[in-house]
Amino acid sequence: MTIKDELQQVDDDLAKLRQTALELREQIGDMGATDQVERSQLLEMADGQDRLIVELQGRRDDLARRLQQETG
């Protein structure tokens, strides 16, 4: 897999993770006053998605730098 291909894969993964995190947070907002345990679990899941996004963004930045060095 080339750096360009890997960068595209990371971009795709980031888009999916961001969408999933957004949907989880929307679910939490739509729940209203309901089971606090369930809300807490959904919030933990969304926070986990956010952590993955930060990690993948770092990977993406590294790949973009490598690609620029390779082509520049």
C-alpha cells in the first residue's frame, strides 16, 4: 500500500469515526431524562470515538508529511 493509499484510508476512517461520534452524541441529546446508566455508556462510547479520532488525526498528519517529503 502506498502512502497516498494509506492516507486515503485514514481519511475515510476519520470520516466514519466522526460521523459515529456525532450520531452517538445526537442520541444522547435526544434521550431526554432517561436511564442515566445508558446515557453514561453512550457518552463513554462517544468519548472513545473522539480519542480514536485524535490518534488517527495524528497518523494522518504524519502520512501527509511523509507524502509531501516524498513528492516535494
